[in-house]
Amino acid sequence: SGITLAPEGGAHQSIGTPLIGMAQDGLASFEPAFVDELSAILQWALSYIQKDGDDAPSERSWLQDEGGGSVYLRLSTRSIAQPDRQLTSALVDHMIDGAYWMRKPGPNAQVVVAYQGTLAPEAIEAVGLMAEDRRDVGLLAVTSADRLYAGWTAAQRAREQGYVQARSHIERLLAGVPSHCGLVTVLDGHPATLAWLGSVNGHRTRALGVDTFGQTGTIGDLYRHFGMDAQGIVAAAEAITPGRPIRHLRLI
């Protein structure tokens, strides 16, 4: 996926595939960061691709999973540290529905970082750097922008048709995030993939990602060039949230 493959040569980079995954009908697109996420998604996918039921949406996610379809996985050759955790059934459901809180924001949250895929280490580091200077920082792990967006639009249509209680997975996740909170999204792909998250509840948003490709170099150099490393994420958060300067941004 994306410029993370830069050491293998510029021709290997794909930045538009997350958007293709969102736009292609009948395709469930995922971009997990960790192997336990991938394991849960694969187990679900082996059942999903064999289904041929009706297209009635699930009241939990407002996704038409009973109809089945194809599954697309956007993965990476980058090795990253893995979390030591036990997956509960609720957490697995969240992974399949498209996102879960890696670090749930507090009631006075000033910024939430939402990442998808291989940039998990940079997002986690950025949250740590901001913790002293921005209150209740949240970290949202997105496993499928495709399913989040599809569920959100389906729930909106349902409300327009009179199902006033319809709520999508992403609406429930962001329901407790205060309106003044800034949202920084990041992935190794086109930034439009996650830029729409700010529209769910009207949060001010800065979308980071890649809109040009072809460069070769180290992963760290290219992440820094595109403002997708931990410092780039912190700089984006400082720009869209009020408060004192983030000290670790100045020190490094």
C-alpha cells in the first residue's frame, strides 16, 4: 500500500486504491494495521463471500451483509509492533464494522487522531506527544473506511425515510466527541478516504495522506516529506485546535 512500498521502487505505489474500494459496488474493502485485525476480518470474509441472501440492512451497522459480495484487503510489507490483547466479541464486531477506539477520548477531548492501515505507529506516537498539551486525546483505529462510509450514508437514507432511530457505527463512535474537538485523519493513501469523517458530526478536520507518488527513499523520509510522520500529525493537530503550543513539536 502506498508510499510505504517506496524502498521497492516508485512504480509499486498505489494511493487511489482506498477510494476505489469505497466506490466499487459489491466490494467490502479493508485496510487493517495489525495481525489480530486481519485474522478477525479473514474469518468474517470467508463467510461473507459465500452469502447470497437478501439485501436488508443490519440494524447494528446498516450494512447489507446478508447479500454477500467480494472482499478486498489493502495490506503492507511493513513490519510493525503488534498489540498484546485479547479480542472480545464486541471489539471484533467493531473491527468488522469499520473502526474502534484504540484510545477512547475523554469528555473534554480537544483532538482525535483517526488512522487507517500501516501508519498506526505514527498515530500512536503522535497521541503520546500531544498528551501533555491537549486534553483527553482520542485515537480511532479505522479498519474499513468503505464500510464506515456505506453504513453512514445508509443510516442517513433510513432517517430520511422515517426510521428516526437509525444510527450508523461511525455515528455511535463519534457521538461522545465534543463539538469543539478537532479531528486529524491519516493514511498511506489519498486523504479524501477519511476526510469525510468531519461531516458526521461537524468536527473541524485536517486530512493527511498522499496525493502524489513516484518517489523512492526510506519510509521515514517519505512520511516526513508528506507530513504523515508523528511530527506531521502533531503539527496538524496544533493547527486546528486552540491551546498552548505543543511542546514536543518544538523540541524535536
